[in-house]
Amino acid sequence: MDNTSKGSSPEGARFRIEEHDVRIGDILAEARIFSATSGILFGFLLTVSIAYLAQLPGIIGRVLLVLALTSTASATLIFMLPPLYHHLRFPMDRRQIAQFYWRSHKFLLWGIVPLYAGVYFSMFLALYNVIGAYAGVLATGTLVIPFITYRLRKIGGPKELG
């Protein structure tokens, strides 16, 4: 087996994970942080939808609220999948632990997409009430900053770390 195919399966992921000494508790801690973040945002949006629905201006505000609620609810549920998967499969043998690592990684990656969408729609909604149509531009600019920062992460760093 060559190095390029090592990470393309749960068994290959086990080799990479063992190199970095990742444990089940580490993965569950990451899921806990993500689910808490998306859950707090979802709870806030739910409160807004109940308390201030009549005050939302026009159809655009209501559509943004529905999109934000749907996105954050989806993210929250996806981030709850690793602990749920762990409890449903417990106790696990070595192969099942490798599958847990692999699937949990995928769950967390998939959950980031609706979380970012929920943050985007929430910012758009909040700013729309203040600055109107320019809210989409400002919300987009705010969410582009982490992507640019991620792309620039290797500039000026030590070469031996990759």
C-alpha cells in the first residue's frame, strides 16, 4: 500500500490517527464544541423567531430567518452524530474504532457547511435591519476572512512543518 491510498479508508485513517495519538475523547470534545456553538446560535435564532417575528421587515427578513434556523438546526444535529454513533456502537473493537474516527471526521466536516451557512444568514438578517441591501456584501465579506486566513496559513511558516 502506498502513502497516497493510506488515508482513503477507515483502516488507512487508523494509521494516520495512531501517528498523531488521537483518542476517542478528543473527537468527542471537538463535536461538543461544535454542537455547543451551533446550539447556542440555533437557540438565539429560535428566540428571535418567536419573540420578534412580527417585527421582521417584509418577506426577505422572514426568508433569512427560516434559512438561518434550518442551517443551524441541521448543523446542530450533524454535530451530535459522533457521540450518538459512539454510544450506539459501544463497546468497539479496533476496526470499529477506526471506523468511528473516519466517520466522525466526516460528520464534523459536513456539519461545518450548514454552520457557516447559518452564521452567514444570521449576519445577513441582523445587518439587513440596519443597512438594508448592503448587508449581503458585508456578511459575505465577514465570512470570507476565515477562508482567506486559512489559505494564507503557510506563508512565512517553518518549511519543515509542511
